[in-house]
Amino acid sequence: MPGTLATVATGIVRVLGTFAPLSFLGDSLITRPLAVSYGQFLAIAAIALIAIINWIGVERAGEFQLFFTVLKIVICRQLSPSR
């Protein structure tokens, strides 16, 4: 999945960089100790946003699954004959 996220982020930056008001995305934001462009910073932000959205979705799905698992256990206990 990391490769997919990197591809999506790169695609977002490349498409946005074609618009004249966003042509600065190729310019350097930081030059030392490592050169980082505005586009790379935007790609990092896009990956962070996608990861947060994914985390929220996984957390909610886990809560949904836990609720229905408990509900199934309660129903099975109610339907099973008493000992």
C-alpha cells in the first residue's frame, strides 16, 4: 500500500502543478540539509490526509464489527437451551 499512496500523492502534485497558479510546486521550500520542494511537501500532506481518513474508517469499521459480534453472542446465548 505505501507504493499506492506514493503514486496517488505524486499524481496529485503533478496534476496540480500544471495549473498556472500552482506552478510554484516545483520550487524549493527547504534547501538544507535536504532539498524539499513545495510539491514534495504537498505530497507528504496528501499522504498524511489519506492515512488519517483510512484510520478513521478502520476505527469505525472495528466498532461496528465489535457491536455485531457482541450482539451475536447475546443472541446465541439466549437461543441456546439452558443447562
